[in-house]
Amino acid sequence: MRLLPIFIVTVLFTTGAVAQTIDRITKNNEIRFGFRTDAAPLSYINNQGRPFGLSPLICDQVAKAIAKKLELKDLNVQFIPVDAKDRFDKVASGEVDMLCGAATITLSRREIVDFSIPIYVDGTSVLLPIEAAGTMGALAGKKIGMRSNTTTEASVQNSFKSAGIDAAMVRFASHPDGIKALRDGEIDAYFADQSILLVNYISAGLKGKFKLSQEILTIEKQGLAIARGDDDFRLFVDSVLSEMYAQGTMEEIFRLALPGVEPSEALKALYVIAPINP
């Protein structure tokens, strides 16, 4: 993993029950990040078998800032694989200190965990055969795929229900499984976050046979999930992220994780309106 400059963030840690994450990191000289192994380009295992993507790169910066602030020598940084079903439970239980995956911030999820300030803006889009009409109405009666236990599943269901369109919805355990089913003609369209579809579109060599819709069903802000009630840790993480926004490092990480891809207008706006860290 490429290392970026270390930021010095001034945050005062208080004592008491709310400092449980900082206390645990200090006591064990270890920080544990949960990460998705199959959500490229945001979080995945690269060709060298190492965690990579936008979120792990950002979490690497957080780890370095914590080590510097707490004067922890040789901080042990662990990246622990999680899946779509157990990722938030592992954060809530303290099994991992922070989730470095592709996690949309929602109110229902905030009943289980807290989130940092947004690190990315994405949205649900669809991958289709190149000859397909590309409208939602054209998918009536067709088979459409999506990954289970994601916000995409809920947004697709709600969008089709609101439009009064019936389609057979097929759930997959992973994005590659869904993309393969689309390529093999088992489904007629595959829905996922636009960034995930883009990477799979390129890696699977689908150009010329399939197309990625430029329209999105939702605008979704994504953040790093942490345990609820740990205000000190959340403030520290937000301070690191704010410094990264201010110094242009968030955009640098984006270009490292998604080479050749231009940030969306929504993401460019996020670079501008992110909280300041005076």
C-alpha cells in the first residue's frame, strides 16, 4: 500500500467510558480495520493479496495519525475481512475499531454504529447489454440482479415499486457473481454502486457488448463506521479526514484508487464543503 504524508491533528482525548476505542488501541498497540474484500474500487484485495482501494488508503492515514498523536511505536495495523452481513455488528461489538469498506450512511445503520464525515459520494446505477433500451420501463418482466444485504437492494426495490414496474429480482452473494450472470445472459441487467460497476465493467472486458448507464437512482454518501457513543474517537477521525480534504490528499487518494477516472460533480462538491479543521 502506498504511504501518503502523515498529518498532525490536534485533538484532546478525554478519559472515561466514551474513550473505549482509543483506550483499546493504546493498551494493545494495535488498531483493527474491517474491510470488504470484493467492493473494488472502494475496498478490495489487490493483485499482491493486500487490502487496497479508497477506504483502506484513507484508513492507513488515520492509523498513522493515531500512532503519531498517541506516540505509539510500531503500531500494529490489522485489516480484517468482513462481509455485507456482519460488518456493522463487528464494529458495534468492538471486534474491529473502524469499518474501511463501502458503507452508505443511513439512519437505520446509525442505530447500530456511528459514521465519520463522508469520504465518498456514489449512487446506484445499472449495467446493461449494449443493445438494451436503458430505461427502467424496458426492464419490466425482465430479470435484474443486485448484491444482497446492500443499500442497492433497497433502492432498486423502492424505485421499481414507486414506478409500478414488475421485474424478477435476483440476489447475488458477490458482485463478480452478478456480473458473470449478466455476461452469461442469465439476467438482463445488474444494479450496483456506479463506482463498483465501472471497475467490473473494465476488469471483465465488457466494452462493446455492455454499457454502463450514466443515470443514477440514488445519491449516497459513504463514511467510515465506528462504534456508537465514542465521541473522542469520532472527533479524531473527522479531524484527520478534514485535514486530508484541506490539503488535497482525499483527491490524491481518489486518483490513486481509480486511475484515469474523473471525480463526479457530487464528489467534487464534497471536496469543497468538507468541514474545516482550523
